[in-house]
Amino acid sequence: MKAIIPVAGAGTKLRPLTYTQPKALIPIAGKTILSVIIDQLLDAGVTEFVFVIGYLGEKIQRYIAKTYPGLNCTMVNQADRRGIGHAIWLTKDAIQNDEVIIVLGDTVCDYNVKDFISNSISQIGVKKVDDPRSFGVVELDTKDLVLKAVEKPLIPKSNMAMVGVYYIKETADLFNALEKNIAGHLDEQGEYHLTNALEYMIEHGTQFHAYRVNNWFDCGKKETLLSTNAILLKQMSDEKGEHQPYHYDTSVIIPPVSIAEGCRIHNSIVGPNVTIGEFTTINSSIIKDTIIGSYAELEEVVLHSSIIGSDAFVRGLSQSLNIGDNTEIDLG
């Protein structure tokens, strides 16, 4: 059993944050997206990893070496971003014929990984969505076997979206399907979709079962990233049974929050749903529903629904007012 984690994407929907940092290393709930994925797999007994890197790949390598020293892993470089299908195809030599679990590097799922990889047939993680047109979609029979897989259908015949986790036993068939798509130049706007290879496998007799995950957090854009941060913070708080005690003189901390070591917070209100990286300084500010990187400095700001990168400096507008009776002032 090996895990393939593609993390070569440029994260264009999260720019400018991803100009200098891979999407997979954005912090959520005291971890990074990548560490949430790796920890889930390690807890389930997966010990061999293949990372497909590309854009800012050296930062992924340094993070893995520092955070998971001794991890049994192989780095595969995707020089040209040609889609997830192409990324998986590049791992052929590293995987050989071993069974694989594939987890996309910008997706966090709430599911039982051990159960997912213990089934007798291959699995595709799915979740019902309101509008499936932006996702890969599967059509199912009455026993939840996959009849068809379609990438971003204009007229969906199902609302069961693929969430970015796959367990594949027939690895040779997977690479054969990917090879045929790539050799036949069956790309869509320069990208080879994994969905098309899965559909080829289904058409040639491979069985896939649809595994319904409990929750699915797509961290590919700002709104869903902040929502994921809030949900995971609440889950962490509920699991511990109590909120992590943070004590900062002259400041109020409203849980759930995650505040890393070395932070300095003065005369501020922080929370709820705030993640702060290490050695960040916050003065005279009000912050909620926000992710802040490491070594940032914030002074006299009111922030909500925001993402602040590492080493950023933000200073707000300070006012001194002497206002008489029956006055209305709008400071915008």
C-alpha cells in the first residue's frame, strides 16, 4: 500500500498567498493542509508516500524533511502542469504494482481511512453536493457500485461528487488507462483528468464502490479554506472536551482558536475561528474568522474573513475623536 499525494498545483484561486507558498502548506487549525492529510494516512497505517511536486516544490521537500524526518517517501517532479491524471501517471515507476490510495493535496476529508483501504474492491470517495457541475461526478447503481464517471458534466445525471480520495487495487489497469489517454492526446484544455482514466477502467470491467465520506473540505479557494479552518477548530475543541487555555494580559481570546508558540498579543480581541502561526505579533486589533501566518505583525486593525500570509505587516487607521451630542459619523 502506497499513498500518492499530488501537490504540484499553483493554487491560482488563492493568489497572492500562493505566489510564495504552496497551497498545501497553508495553515488550518494549527496544522497545514498537507499535514492533516499525512497524519490521517499515518494513523491508518500507511507508511510509504509518493509526492508529486512542481510549483514551489522545494518548499514541500523542506517541509516534509523538517516535519516528518525519516518518512519513507519519494518525490516525483511534474515540470509541466498537465492535470491530475498526468501527475498520477508520472508515479508509475515509484508505485510499480502496489495498491494505492490517492489523496489530492488541496482536499481534507472526514472519513475512516482504515475502512476505506480495507475493502475488497477499489473505492472512490464521494459526497452529495447541490451543484455537481464543477466536480467529477459518478453515477451509481442500487448497491453504490459506480456505473459511470464524468468530469464536470454540463448536464449532470447525478449529484454525487468525487471528493479527491481514491483507493485503487488494480494499479496496472490504472496506469494503462492513463497511458492510453496521454498517448492518444485525450486532454481537455491541456489537462489530463484522472476521471477519464477511471471511466476507461469502468468500461473495461474494473469495479469501483462509492464510499460516502462524512465531510469534505475543498481548500482550493479562500471561502472554503476559511470554512474548513472554522470546522476543524471546532472539531479539535470538541474532541478535547474543553478549549485550549490561552492567557494574554489585556486581551480577550474567544474560542475556538489555534495560536502557535511565540505569539505576542496585546490589547486585542481574537476569535472565534482564528488560526495564528508562530511568532506573530498582534496589537490593538479585533480579529475573527481569519487565518494568519507566522512572523506576521498586525497593529490597529479589524479583520474578519481574511487570510494574512507569513511575514506580512498590516497597520490600520487609528482615530482620536471628540464627538458632541446628536452627531452621526460614518467612518466607512
